[in-house]
Amino acid sequence: MITRRLILAGAAALAFTTSASAVAPICDALTLYGSAANSGLCKSLGMSNHWVCELAQGSPDIHLTFNETTKLHITVRDRSPNCEGKSDLRSPNCEGKSDLRSPICEGKSDLTGAWNAEGHTLKLANGQPSVICKVNVQNYVYRLNAQPGMEGAGRRACIAAFNTAANNGRISIDAQSFFINLCKKDCAEDANKP
């Protein structure tokens, strides 16, 4: 009896630990990208080896990034001139000091949770910073969770998100095709599909 209780307690602890650090599913992240592009929260979508949703342009640069091997995360890069230090970006306010062209501040926070028909529950992973380079990334998580979902689930919702964004002129035909191909590859068929 004691052994059975220990096994059950261990399993419960493992389940808690696993769910607290679970990676956001690829299909959920893809569908979120399409929805956020349609609403304008994603200013642009990157289609290289990392899939990027640009949340803020300029400095600081704030974006979501993930791919099949990289967890969904928010990155903040600040390249603002630091005239009192040793780096600047050729700002006229810095009187031509050195130009290192590297971020003055950079960091990332991994996200966990889900973003699907059952709910929008993205959150910062355990131990991840909520403020990076003076940017409250938790506010971006709230904004991501507030994005409207698409009807359906799985592949159907993912494809609908990118079709809607393209039909509304928010993304290019190339981006639509690129991300829909990822939806077809990484999202399961909707079990409730008519």
C-alpha cells in the first residue's frame, strides 16, 4: 500500500512538472501566428529556418520565434544608442563614438501552454524573465492570448488563420503558402471535420 501511494505521488509530481514546463505545440503556435498577423499584432512573418512573428519594429525589436526544434519564445533586442558607453549606431547624438552594431541588451523568455479551440493559455515558462531590456514581455503574452481564435481545430483552424490574413491583405501570398504548408505538415486533421 505504501509503495502504491509513493508511485501515485511520484506520478502526480511528474505530471505537474511536465505540464508546468510543457512546450507550446507547433500547430497552436502556427495558428496563433496566422491570427496575430490578421489582427496586426504580428507586423510581419519571417519564413527562414526560424519562424518569426515581429511584434514591434525598431529598437527594441520584439518578436516571437520558433520552429520544429526551437521552443516558442519571445525575444527582445535593444540596439538603442548608448552614448555614455562604448557603443552606438552612428547616432548624431553620440558624436561619432565607436560603432559595434550589436545589441546593447538582448534576452528571451520561453512560452508554455496552448493556443487552440480549448483555450488560449500561453504563459511564461517557469523561471523565465517577465521583463527583458526594460520591456514587460508578460504584456505581450496577455495580448497573444487575447487574439481571436479560428473556427475549428487543428489543421483546419491553422489553414483558416493564414487564409484569413492573406485575404485581408495582412500577409503575402508567399507567406500564406509557406505557413499553410507548415500547417499541413505539423497539424493533425480536425477529428470533427465534416
